[in-house]
Amino acid sequence: MKIYDFNGRKNICGDRVHEARCRHRLTQSDLAARLQIAGITIERDSISRIEIGTRFVADYELKELAKILKVSVTWLLGIDD
């Protein structure tokens, strides 16, 4: 099994996910519930781990996170400001 790691983190979008979630006044549970409605199996603790960078984020999850948080995928990745 490969372990994916970039500068000590398993994703580069966690800080932006946290920022956008807070901007929309969503709890981690709220965000997990919206992702579940969209068909992504995820729990609140997984959102926490995404935000602190200890969980890998699949491309399909990133796409749905961007849609729910009303931001672009490139913004979540830190490409756009």
C-alpha cells in the first residue's frame, strides 16, 4: 500500500475546506451530511481529518466539496486566491 504524503500532510485542501465551511457556518456534521446526501459515504470525523490533513481526499470528494461549499476545485487546491 502506498502512503501519500505532501509536506507532512495527506491533502493540500484541508485548510481551505475548513475556511469555506466556517464561512458558510456549517458544522463538520452538516458538511458530512450534505456529502452523504450527494452519495459520498463520509462521517464527521473524516471531515475533521481532512481539515487537519491526516486524511487523503479523493478527486470525486474534492469535486463534491467544491460544489457544496460553493467554491472552485482550484481554490480548494490553493491554485486560485
